[in-house]
Amino acid sequence: MDSVNILGKVIEISHSNLEIASRIEAILNILAHEMHIEEAALYTLDKDKRLSCRFMNRTSRLFGILSGYRCHVGEGVVGTVAQKRVPQYFTSRNVPPRFGCLFYADLDGATDRYKAFAFLPLSDDSFVYGVLLLCSSGRETIVDSEKIVLSIISRELGGILHTYDLLVSSKKRISELATLSELGRVLTSATEPHLLLQNIATITAKSFNAAFTTIKLAHSFVRLDFQRFTSGEIDAAIEGPLRDLESEALRLRRATSLGDHPLEAAPNGGRLALYCTPILSKDRVLGTITFCKKSEQQLAMEEDDQYLVSAVANYISSGLETSFLNTKLRDVLKELGDAQKRVIEHEKLRSLGEMTASIAHEIRNPLVIIGGFTKRLARQVQIDEKDNRYIEIIIGEVARLETILNEILDYVKDTPLLQEPCNANSLLDEILYLLASDKIWERVRIVKGYQAELPSVVCDVHQIKQVFINIILNAFQAMGGGGTLTVRTEKALYQDRSCVKVSVADTGGGIDPSLLDNIFNPFFTTKERGTGLGLAISNKIVMHHDGHIEVRNRAGEGATFGIYLPINSKTQTREG
Amino acid sequence: MKPATILIVDDEEHIRLLFKEELEDEGYTVDLASNGLDALDKLKRSAYSVIVLDIKMPGMDGIQTLAEIKKINKDQPVILCSAYGEFKQDFASWVSDGYIVKSADTRELKEMIRRVSGV
């Protein structure tokens, strides 16, 4: 054996640009070839402190057997060499019964023909990276000069394995950093919680090479429409175990896992492992994030991965908190914007109102004069029937103008509320009785659905009466004088306040949806002869009572107006 | 029985004319004033069963005039008559006897005068 030649080749390969695995295999081949050894196998030390046979020379026959088993440090010859870091050499006469975790019997017929064995630790001064195993059938022993060469080569192999470890762990760190930075990017860019969670699921599924990643929000913390955000597909067979695991993690408030779950539905009879971590925020449990790994990959979560998973969970928790704060902030801003809009609208209406009021007043005097003198004419002058009709028209139109002025001024003025208890059922009965006694109501069927023992509302009865009349008359007019008018009363909630709700439904075909937004605006009307103030005034009155009017279209049927009046008005509560 | 005398106070000439004729038809004697000072002047010289007083007038407005009238005779019946409906709630605090929104239909005015004057 030419030691210098061997070492030269080994060192050349060791420092080459070849991939780590190729370097190791090339060295094993040189060793086998130059030293006339049939078997050159290399065990590496895994993260879980077990040795597994990963590399071999080209002609190895044992590798197929050896690679199927892993052994602990200290177990068998391989384990002992790794533990003591001392090479051991045997002949067929003194070889121990166990190489690694294998019993001799397992190697029956395979090892019989070998006569010389060498076990060399692959280590540097501080750490062992693996074990080199050599078996030869052609040679009786390994001589001392060869042992020196082997110890140098095993040092070299140890160095390569060390490099390999460093490379793997730095690759892993880089990928972790990439994941974290991607998560960071998502957290800073996505403000919508559901978008945020979906993105996190996608990124982490990719990063952990998971079959799926699923984030589930806890029941106590669901403010979103969806509860589950998943990247990848959750197999039906795993759904049950997944839910159990999630509840377990929520209950224990720590990571839990479910290893090696057989997946019946999988096409290749695959097996899955689940790893679930709770997402904690200060003292709250927001939900869980679960990774699912397929069996072909490594099933168990490594310790490093667990750190990453809990980092991801922390990211989600802070992301959710930020996102919810954002949402809250946005809502508040929107509310503020709405309030501001209302103030501006109110101001506009007020100045419009003031202008309108002054015009209305200016108009009233001439109107009274025209109307008044026309009436006198009608009484005093002898005129024919035709002229009389003209005069009647003038008087009628003046009366109409006066009504319009009254309505405008009603809208414009801010009347202080007179507060007194009022029973909506009796008030509605009174109104309906008065209205329906008119002949033009003959073709209207009135259906009443009153809630018995309805609580009283404290309100300005006169104004509320005006509201009910306005809305009932609108319904009447919408039905062209014939149809079914349904009036209901009930207890209901509006903005968490107990209210009496009065619903007025007509069968007048409903309101054009494009007009729905405008019907409460002053001066908006669809009637040929309307001021457009009826609903505006009604709405204003109800708002003064801290109530609310809503409109619902029943397509093709009619419209339903709902009037909510608080049982205790705010003013009342404050004073009482 | 001597017919009741009414004083109409309004800055609008045609309103005065309309009310005068309408009330005279009812048998009242009607006197006219075109502003507050004019009205006070007339009140110092004659007695009226009812004064119908406009509110918005140039110079001394109806509310000021009302106070002056009550100083002269605190029992003088006064009806406020205005184009403004929004003061209706306040008339009680102005110690008037009635408040009416001007209308071409004078029936309400006549009815109120009948009630206030007792004639």
C-alpha cells in the first residue's frame, strides 16, 4: 500500500469542490480500492444522538442491511467507538457479536466471509461526527502503518462531516431567517386579519415543507367570519385527530403532537404526523397553529423547529393583536368620519333650513293676502259657475302652498321634546281609527299584530303621532288606495337598547332600490304633489328620540318601515 | 250693545286691509296701526277689546310692543299673529292671550278673537 499516494488522493478530494456526499463516497471508494477492503461504510451521528449508516463504497454489500438500523451512542461496537473515540480493530476470531444495534445473527451469511474489521471514530478534538467501518475478506489483519493512515483519513472524514453539519445548520438558519423575514413582511403589509392568517399559513407550510398548515382561532376569540385558515389540504381522515389535538393544545396551553398517524384515505397508505402549538397573547389563547408532516419526511419535530414554530406562533399573536387594533382604529376613524359627515350635513341643513325658513316667511304674507282676498271675492261677487271654479282653484292652491310652508317650517324648527309615557298600541289604534274612517280607505285591509303588554315609550306623543301618520299615509299612498296595510308592534333591540318597534308594511310594490338611500333626505319625493319633507321630518323626530327608522324592501310586494323608539330615552335616564 | 273694537297691528298694508274687512264683516269695529309705536299711541287714546299684534315689524317688534302694551294695561287682551309658527310654544311666556299663524283662512283668527274678547 502506498500511504503517500492514498493520503494524497484523499486530501485532494477532501479539499475539492465536490458535494459533501460525493467527497465522502469518493474517499470510501479510494480506501476500499487501495487497501483491498470490500466494505467501507460510514455512520453519521444524527441530531437525536443516534448513529445511522449513510454512506458506503461502490461495492458494498453490507450497506443494504446496515442502513436499515440506527444505534445509540454506546451501543454495540459502532456506538462504543463513537462514545470512547478510540479505534477498534478485530479479526474474525475476536469480532464482537454486535456491530451496532445489530445482532450477529442478523448478519449471518454476510459477515462470515470477513476476516478483518476496523472501527474508527470520526472526530475532532471536541466532537464526534460519526464512525468509519471497514471489513475485509481478503486480508487477515490491518497492519500498524495502515492504522496510522486510517487514523489520518478518519480525521479528514470527521472534518468533512463537521463542514457538512455546519453547512446544513447554516442553510437551515438561512431558511428560518427567510421565513421570519417573510412573516415580518406579511405582518407589516397585511392589515386584514384574514389575509394575514392566510399568508402566514402559506408561508409556514412552505417553510416547514408541511403537507398542510392550519391556523384555527379559538371560539372565545372569534371576531372574524372564518375560524380556520389553511394552506394545503386537510385529509378527511385526519380531521378528527386534528380537532382533538387542537383542543388539547388549547387546554394545556402548550405544544402537543400526534406522531405517525396512519392515513387510511391516502392513496399510497401514507402516514402523517401533526404538531400543534397554541397561539398565546399575554393571558389569552387566540387559537392554534398546526403543521402536518408526511411520513416520508422526518415525522418528529426537531428541537430547532419547535423554536421556530413558537416564534411563528408569537408572530401570529402579535400580528393578530396589531391587526385587530388596526381594525378597531379603522372602525373608530370611520365612526368619527361618519359623525363629522353628519355634523356637516346637519350644518348644511341648518343653513339651508334657515334660508328656507326666511323664504317661507316672506312668502306667507303675500300668500295670506292673495288667499284672503280671493275668499272675500268668492263670498261677495256674483259670478258664474266657471269663474267660481277658477276662484275655488286659487283658494285650493293657496291652501296647498300654506301646507307646504307649514311642512317646511316644521322640518326647519328644532322643537324641544315634551316627554311623556305613551303606549304605541293605543296611539296606533287612535290613528288608524281616524284615518280609516275616511271613505277613501274603503279598499284598504288593515292587519294589526300588536304585542300584548307592550312597554310604554317616553316620548313627545304629538311628534311621534306625526311620524306614525306620515308613515302610514305613505304606505296608503304607495298602495294607490287599495291593498293590505300591516301594522305590528313588538319589543326589540336597537344598538343594545330596549326599544318598542313599530312596523308598517304595505303592498304597494316596494321602493326603487336606487332611491332607498335618499328617501329620508329633505325635499326628496316620488309623489307628484309632495314636499319631500314627510319622511325627513319623521326621521328627524325619531332621531331626536334616540330612535331609528329602517326601510326594508320586500321585492315585488311592498315596503316595510320599522320605527325603533327607546323605552327609556337618554334624557330620561340621565335625569332619573 | 256696543260692538267690540279690535286694533290690528301689522306692517303689511294689505294684511291690515284683509283683516279689517274680514272682521268688519263679523260686526267688529276695527282700528289699524302699522307699527308698535303707532299702536301704543292709539291705545293711549282709545280702549280695545282685543289687539291683534304682528311679531316681525321694523323698529319696535311685536314682542317689545306687547311688553309696552302690558305696561299701559296689564289686562289688555292681545293675540299674537305671525307668519312664524315656531314661536307658538313661547307665547304663554309672553303673557299674550293667544298665538295664531297667519293664514288666508281667517276662521281661526275670528274664533280666537271671539274667545278672547268674550263677544
